[in-house]
Amino acid sequence: MPKTKDPNQQEDKHREITPTQLFTAFAHERRQLTVAYLAQKPVAISLGDLAEYIAIKEEQPSYEWYERVLTDLAHCHLPQLNDTGLIHYDADAESVELAVERCVVAPYLELAGHADT
């Protein structure tokens, strides 16, 4: 995957995420489940653990469904959440973690019905 960011440019660690970006990020159930799960974890987790969690939450705990979820996360949902600034996704290491404080996403998780997920 080509890198589009300038490696010499400093990233702003306090980038503001707009409400529109948050609502767009929460528009899909898998992204909601991803953020809810990561909000419970103090450190980065593996992509496989996240895919397993989502497959179980979707009541499809088969290996085939796990593979579908894994692919969907890696190619669609995690890059979108990463671009929004909600998560840090390292595709090479296959690790993912929440990039914002839980209090930033808590109201959106509550609205989406995932406050206790």
C-alpha cells in the first residue's frame, strides 16, 4: 500500500475530530464495535483479536466469518477510522489501538447502544 503522508511532516497529536467525522465513523456497525472494544483496552491489540470479537458479537463464530471480518476490517473499516484519527492502525504489525481518550467517543458509543460493550 503506498504511503501518502510526507514522512518529514510532523503530525498534530491534538487534531480536532469534527462531529461529522465522528458520525461518519460510527455509521457502520463494525466500526462502532471496533471503537467500543478498543475503548476497553489500555494497549494495542492484534487485528485477529478484534476480528474474533466482532465475529462473536455478530453471532457468526465460524472461521470463515472470522476471515471475512478480518479482511473487511483491514481493507475498509480500520483505514477509515485511522484516517479520521480515532484509532492507530499499523497494517504491517496488524495492531490497532484507540487514538483518543475514551471520553471523546463515550457519548457516541452510548448513542449507538455500545456503552457497555
